[in-house]
Amino acid sequence: MTLNREAAISGRFRDLVTGPYQVHEVIWNLFADHPDRRRDFLYRAELTGGDPVVYLLSAREPVYEGNVWSILSKPFHPVLQEGDLLSFRIRVNPVVTKTEPDPERKRIRHRHDIIMDAKRRLNEANLPFAMSDLVQQESVRWLSQRGENGGFSICEDRVIAGGYRKMQFSQGRKKNTISISVVDCDGVLWVTDPDLFFQMLCNGLGPAKGFGCGLMMVKRAAL
């Protein structure tokens, strides 16, 4: 999914339609055939040569009648076998869920950013660290832990994690702010369970899928 040439030429117009929440709204509208429709798609937005490109994986064909975006669709039927070696790219929201008591002594589940959690622990222990090393270490661990249920095993020495940042979205009429942390990971993995792996590809990995996280893009890799 790319901007039409006429839209891409106008820098001001491009800025108006390609902000993080604007892209989020565009993607959701492609599949909003009725108000109660649940999300059945994944996406990732990035810049290529300064212009936005959106990758989509969906259970249904997107429906778009505007003239701002161009959409090219093709079937997704990967042939997967146990032991396949694949290179991958994925943008993740690396969080863990913890159960904590609130002031009323009720136990409430909260999501915690693993990078900030690790940074806090190191700061409290007065231990030195490099932020890039912390992002790499914690992100690789996070991915590795999700491999068993996702039908894959990452090659930890061939994974690069970086680009850690906070993304903020102003949502709704009241302009409520949604903030998520993201990390971009590129690497190599082994398929350990083809059925689980295909299910993971279709359902996505981790939270914040509605905001461009969790879509794993794969292709054959060399040994």
C-alpha cells in the first residue's frame, strides 16, 4: 500500500495523511464493513525513500474507494516445513504482563515495558549500561520466550534489535493520548512447528497489533 504519485508530490498533504494515527485510521477503515467488526488484519508502516509504505496481512480483501493510496493485493499461502530457515523482520511492542495489588487490595494486571523495567533495575543497582545493548538483550530474550508457543526458534546471534522509541497517538474526539514503545527486530529463525508458526504469522506476535506491531515478514534465508 503506497501513496499515489499526486498525493506524494504534495509534502503538506502527505504529512496530513501519514501521521501514525492517520495511518492507523486509514487501515482500520479499509476493513470496517460494519461498526462491530473485530480486527482481522495486521500491518506495518514505514518510510521508503521518504514516502510511506504500508504492509498488510488480512483475512479479507481491503476495500478502498479513495484516490490517495494505491493498494496491491496478492494471496498469502506460505509452504512451511519443520526445520525451515527463514529471515524475518518484525516491529514489536515488547511488554510483559504483571499482576499487582492496587490500593483496594485487588489484584490488577498491568503491562510493563521490558526495556524500561530493565533500565530501572540497573539504575537502582547503580550499574552502568549502554542503551543499545539493553535494547538488544531484552528484545532478543522477549522474542526467544515467545518462540515456543509461536512455532519458531530464533538464532540469537543473528538477530539485530534497535530503533527503540515511544509512539504516541491522539485518539478520539477527546484526543486521548495512547503511548506504546516499539522495537524493530531483524534476524533469522528456525521453524519448529509449521502449524503454530503459520497461526502466529496470521495472528501476529505480542500486543499493539492495531497500531502497527506484530506483523512478522519472512522469506527464505541462507545458512
